[in-house]
Amino acid sequence: MNLIKINNKLLSALEGKFIIFTAGYKGGIGKSVIALGLAKEFDVPYITNDQGSAITGQAKFYNHTYLTYDFEFDNKINESKVVVVDLAGCFLIDKVILNLIKKSQLVILPTGENPYLDHTGCLISANNIYELNKNLMFITTGIEKEKIKDTVFNFNKVKSKYPDFERLKVYGLSKSNKIIFDSIAKRRSYIRTYLTYDEIEKEEHKTFIKDWSKIIKEIKSRIDSK
């Protein structure tokens, strides 16, 4: 296997596309939840180097999944204007990841609710990325709906110490394991999954879907403006 050739083929295949890159300094912060969710919502290619995703067990549950170390492009890649990239590993030293960050039109940085470990860690990552790419978006993930506003507020407090990010909006994505795992099982987007629920279930998961719809709307507006 010639990784240099494979990596060059990958970078070449993504030339001129709207690349959404989800970046994370550690596992378990919702990177795959967001990346896979976006790929399914927009029906676009999902590119990963992690075949054993933490939320799926095997990332290939989604039909349009492409692995970086065994990359082959097809009509879906050729025809898609948008791709979602979700790479595990240390992006600070991986040249391929650095190249993809530079090429991306949007870099999403998820964070959990811990003010030090999650919030500070996320902002340190953002600070490292900022010299490569200034198109950043922060999303808090995995938070109970009763705590989402407080978590966003606390993240903004920490973020205010970083002048480059002070004015960037933070999007909250409340917790909904049922929608995420039903989406995986049925190979449906989060919104389509939600629409299959009865009225009681819809009410229970309404906060998540409102949060998710706001994120989709914002990202779609960025895609449309390019």
C-alpha cells in the first residue's frame, strides 16, 4: 500500500469542494455524531480514517463512507459539491490532516460540558488551527436539554479569553441518544428519524431536533454562499 499515492489521490479528489472538517483534541466529544449526522442530512460523502467509530462500531453503516487509507473515489465523490471529513488522530503532526484543514471551508470544533477539560481543550485546539483556517464553528454536544443554555454560557465565558474567537457564535446540541442510535440502525438522517416518532416521542426529543435544525440551517447558508 502506497500511502503517499493514496493521500495525494484523496487531496486531488477533494479539490474545489466545500469541505466540512470536524476537529477534536480527544475522543467522546461528539465529532462523529456531528460529522455522520451532517453527511446523512446533506446526502454527501463521509470520509474517515477510523473504521471503528466510537458511536457506530463500524463507520460503514453509512453507504457513502470512504476510508482514507483505502481511498477510491467514485461518481458520488465526483458529483458531490460538499464532503464531510472526520479524522481521528493528532492533527498537529499529521501532514494530510493539516492539508485538509487548510483546504476546508468550515472547521467544526465540538466540545462537552466540562469547563476545563472540554472547553479549554477545545479552544486550545481552535487556537492551533486558527493560523491554518479561520472558518471555525463551535458546537457543544451531549448535554442534557436542561443544561444546554448554561453550558453554552459557560463556554462563552472561557471563549471570551481568546480575542480571535470572542465574537464567534456557539451552537448548542442537546443530548438525544435515541435519535442518534435509531438513525444509525435505520440509516436515516436525524431529522427523518425524528419525523417517524409519535407525538410523545417528538415532544421528548424536540430540543435536540431544534438545535440540530439551527446547525443545519447555518451550515447550508454557508454552503449556498460559496
